[in-house]
Amino acid sequence: MAILGGALIGGAASLALLKVGYPVGISGFLSKAIGTPGSAGWRLSFLGGMLIVALVVGVVQEGALVTALDGDLWKVIVGAACVGLGARLAGGCTSGHSLCGMARMDRDSIVATLVFIGAGALTVIVFGA
């Protein structure tokens, strides 16, 4: 199942690059959908499709999705804010840098991905799994 998911993600990223001329990055899609007049339609459709597929998988395959709100709500909110801030500071999110940028051997994306992985590892070491 993971191979199929990876192939679908890679195919979608490649198709988006060929079709619209720039890589898929969820934070970039969202910021352009909100901040660029007239371009929200297809970007919001793309993001909505991702959410719908996640919900369908969660219903069809029990245990496929982890519930993010199992812990304290304030931790979820602070974590989401940190991820959002980090994505803006890095010039994109993990989907843009790790999936698309590294496939293009983009130096900034390789560095950003290494920082993402290092920060995640450090977080686990400091706060536990």
C-alpha cells in the first residue's frame, strides 16, 4: 500500500510540475489561494481533494489515520503554529521541499529537508516519542 501511495504522490507532483510549471507545495498552494485574486479555484480544489481522500481512507481503512487531537488542544495549536512559521521561514513546507525540491536536486530543498529531519529528531530526543 505504501508503494502505491508513494507512486501516486510522485505522479501527482510530476503532473503538477508539468501542468502548471512549478512544484507542488501545500503551504505555497494555500498562500497563493488566499493571497492571489483569481487563482483560488483550482488550488482550493486540489487542497480539498487531499482532505476528501484522507477522510475516505480513514473511513475505508480503520486505523489508517492518527487522531491529532488525542492530546491537549493547546499543544496541537502551538505545534501547528510552529510548523506554519517554519514553513514560511524555510520558503516552503515539507511537501514542497522534500517531495518536489529534492527530486529536482534543488540545493535549498536538500538543506531544508535535512533541517526538518534534524529538528524532528531533536524534538523526539528532548520531548520523547
